[in-house]
Amino acid sequence: MSSLLGHALAGLTISAAFTKGRPPRRTWAFAVACALAPDLDWFTGFLPLLDGTSLSHRGMSHSLIAAVLIATGAMLIGFRSELRNPRHWACLLSAAFSHGLLDACTFGGTGVAFLLPFSKARFVCVWQPIFVSPIPLSGKLLDWLLFSLGTEVVWIGIPALLVLSAPWAFQWLRLLRKRSEETP
């Protein structure tokens, strides 16, 4: 799995992409929560479940149906009826679905069961540039964690930085154009 930081950054970036300017705190907070929510199935690792079952990690909680339920639940819990609109719901849905997509792009672990309960097939991306984040953190695993965080900086952090800085870059370009038009 990608680390919690990678998933949270993806949720924050998605909320910024769905809003003009700086996203409202409520929107980014719930987008981050939706992006993190599928990893609650990590706790099933303490149960006597075999890897690859629908309740194990990257199972039902990472499916498309779960993303719809997570986004709908977040919308009902986090937004009063007058603030609910399809754009907010699409933002939350994209954030929830981003979790499975990032996990499918990780090298290692089982695939993601996007189509549960209709199919038990597990999917991985052909190109897997992000390394699985290890848990627990001891000995050599700390080195592996630092390496996996480095891959997340490259493949999640840099694109997120570009998306998050785009509004300021466009505003700066507009200001430059306005100044050049004003000066004779």
C-alpha cells in the first residue's frame, strides 16, 4: 500500500482540483478522509483471514462500490443539505477511488479487488512505480520505508505540487499580462 501520507496528499490534491482557488476546509478534510478510509481494512490483518479474501486488505473496502458508499456517507455526514451538490460528491468519490488506484500502482502486495462483489479478480497496474510501505517499522524495514516514501515523493508529491500550485501560477501569469498591457 502507499503510505497514509501519499493517500492524504492525493485526497488534498483532488479537493484542490475540484474547486476554484483554495478549497474550503470541510471539502479538503472530507476528501482526505475519503482517500484514507479504505485502509481501515488493514485491521483485518489481525483476524485469521487468508490474503485474497473479500474482507482482507485491498478487498471489498477498495472496490468501486465501497468508493461510492464512502463518498455518499461522507457527503451525508459532512455537508448540510443546502451544501450538498454533485461537484462535492464527485470530489469525494474521486478521492475515495484514488486510494485503490494508488494501491494498484504499488510494487508488491496483492492486487486490488475493484469489482467486488461481482468479481473476485484482483487488479494491478502494468507500471508499478510506487513501492509498498512496510509495517512494522524496525531494522531494515525503516530503510525500506524511506525508499518507499522517496518513490511517493516522485510519483505522488511532484504531480500534487503541480496541481496545487497551478492556481497561483495562473494568477501570476494574469498579473504579468495585466502589467504588460498597462505599461506603454
